[in-house]
Amino acid sequence: MSLDMKYENVVKSMYLYLERKQTTLLKQQANLADQMNSLVVLQTTMGNQQTILNNKHKVLAEKQASTSQDFVNLRTSNAQKIGDLTQELTLQREQQDLNSEEINSLKKRLEEINTARQSLKERFSSPRKKRVDSGSCCLKKVLDHISKELGIEERKTLLKKLGIEADNPRKEFSEQLEDITWSEIKKELEVLERNDIVKYIKKNTLLTKDLQRAASHLKEHYLNELIRCLVEQPLSQTDSDIDYVMREDVYIDLVVLPSSTVDKEWSNSDRDALVEQQKLVKSTVEKDIKTILLPSDEVVFIRGVAGIGKSTLLDMFTLKWAKNEISNGIDFVFKFTCRELNNVSTNFNNLEQLFKLKFPDVMQVITFKNLMEISERVLIVVDGIDELRDLYEVRNDTVSNGNRISNKVFELLNPKTGWLLHHKSIVCGRPRATEFIKKQLPPSSKRKTVEVCGFDDKNIEKYIQNFFRDKKEKAVSVQTIIESSYDLRIMARVPVFLYIICQV
């Protein structure tokens, strides 16, 4: 069979595969519709629960008003008693009929009344502090660091500024700050000129309980979204033969070019770029995935030809972050795809609305202002930048063009803008689009580029073995066909093409 006939068979097989895939997608769309109906029912249930919570809040407010009135009544009653006793003492002194024992008795009564008044004051003032939203209060790690760094006199001054009794033997210093918000403590630390403490805390902790809870929600979101993927069984004869497998069990390491190698323009032709890459020394992502984003990086550009595995690489990076296998000083990863941004571009007018739309569970717990406190530990990921609508339109910040989706994405990625100053960004897409984005972002930002090159010879062989599993003869046959054709060897380095070749 001639080489042209082989390519013709490959193309025909691609069309057959796409037809089977379309049927599968229709079934999945039906399943998604059922899931949407379930979500509507769930939203109705949550609405009912919200009504119950509102009623409970109303009852608590009524109790609070009643307690406040009791305190006012008690204070008025005590003041009247003290006035009466004082008047009585004055009259008795004028008459000079009182002996020393009676005077001492009256003094004792006055002391008891003052003690009772102080006790009532503490009793009715302490709940006010406890009613502060506990989510905005500091983490134990924050309070311990403040306690460690402040001297004795500084501690007393801080407590006094915060309206807390300085000498309380029953509580440790850090315990006395448990019901105080981070914003209040930060303000007083800055007054004390202890900005060094504030800077350290913002750089090394999540500050508040709300930020810690939001980070946990975000990691759970990605674990649920990425930890499993739908994979068709190799060589399955029907579209119904589908297995759910762990994403990490089917992931094959990609190879990349180091940043210093890709500081040049590649050809806009995918084939020419693949041929050029064969001449360069590459490294395996298995070793480098944790170093894709280093603490010193501000913007990372990940580029490669279509189907080379860029999105899969980003998914694995995000999954490993969610599993705490990658940190690099990042506590929040917000990942967007340009396809979904195109679809929802009319549903938001600013970045805050976009975050609430994309990550509602997270943004119900925290606000943009909270993120600004730890902006250097926030990572924005935008995938498929070459698919962004109006990408190559002339950038214009006028009223008429300011609402373009491309301008919003430029603002989202820019680490020098005021909305989230000094955050980190990863931009992923095909070479031409990635290079265009580079020119839209400030050259002063610390940046690097990673070129994804797909599979090397070793990983092509590994992929084929995983694909055919026990069918070793078929695997050997496909491997032989690929090795016999230079063009097929080039194509096989692209994961999506290798998948199609194995399907033939």
C-alpha cells in the first residue's frame, strides 16, 4: 500500500471516530440536562434553608435587643441605689450619729455595688466582641507570630489600643486577640510601626479563617473537576464501552524546551515547528512540572502547536496543586479557559463579577479586598489564549472598546494592574497568540516561556503500550508503522494525532 493510501485510511478513520464521538457527546448532553434538573431542585431546597436561617437571625436580633434593655435597666437601678446611699451617708454625717462600724459597713456595701456594676459591664460587653464574624479573625499561626515578635510593653500598648484589659492572668496574650479581626490588628501594628510583622504575616500565612476556608473550597473544586476523566476503552467496538479511570493513571509525561531555547519566534506552521523542535535538547515535564511556576516568576507563557498537550499539562499542574504536591507559595489558583470566557462575556462587566460567576463557592466566603491582602500568593491561569474572541483587535481603553473580552483578559493577566497587584499569571496557547499576549503585558514583569513539544520516542512507545494493553501484537504493529514513516514519527509526537493513529 502506498503512503498516500495510508494517509487516506487515517483520514477516513478520523471521520468514523468523530461520528462515534458525536453520538457519545449527545448522550452526555442528555445526562447533563438531568443533572441541571437536579441542581434546580437543590437550589429550591437551599432557598428554603435560607428562609429558616433568616427567621433564626430575626429571633437572635430580638434577644439581643432584649438583653441590651436589661442592661440599661440594671445600670439605671444601680445608679439610683448609689445616689440613695450617698445621700443617706451625707445626712448621717451631718447628724454625726454614725459610729465607725456603721460607716465601714456602708463602705463595704458601696464596694459590693461597684463590683456588681463592673461585673455587669463585663457580662454585657463581652458578647459584643464574640458577635464579630469569626471568619475575619486571625488564624492561630498569625496570633502566635505576633505574640512571639512583640515585646512586653508593645503587647500592653496593642491590647490597650484594641480596648482589651491588659493584665488578665487567665488568658495568654494570643488568646486575648482571638475575637479581634485581622484588619483591626493590622491597623494597630502599623501604628506601632511594626510593618515588618504585617509584611511577614501577609507573605507566609493565609491571615484569616475565611481565607483558609476559601482556599480549601477552591482545592476541593479542582479535585472534583480534575481527579477523574472520561476515557474510551482502547479498540472498543461500541460507544457504550466506557471506563472511568484516574487521570494520573493514564497521563504520559510530555517533554518541554527550556526557557532559554524558546526566546525566538517559531514558524506559524505546526509541522515546521515540530520539525524544528526535533533538533533541540528537551527535558521531561515529570522533573519540571513543579518548576513551571517558581516563586520569582510573575508571568509564565506556555505555548505549543494544536493538540500537543498544553491543556492536559495545565490540568495536571492544577491537580497537583490541589493535592498539595505543588505549592511554590501559591494559595489560590483561579483557572479560566478562553472558550468559556467567550461564552459568558456578556454576563459580567468587571473582574469581580467574573470571579463570582466562575467561583461562586469561593467568593461567597471572601471578597476581592481579602484577595488583595495576599495578592502575591494568587495565581491566574488562562488556557487557550488563541481561542479568545477579538484577540488581535487594536487594544483601546475608550468607553466604546473598554468592554471587549480581550481587554478584560489583558487586565486579568497583568500583574502590574491595581485590581490585584503583584499576582502571578500563566498564559497558555499556540505560539502566535502567546507572542502577541507578551507584547500586551508590561515588559518589566518577571516572565519566562515554556515550549511544550509533546512526546519523545520513549513516551510514544509507552503511550502505545498503555493504549493496547494486552494486545501486544497490535502495539508492535503500530509501532513499526510509525517508525517506518518520517511524517508519522513527526505526527506521533502530538498526543491527539497519536491517539487517532492508534484508533485506525
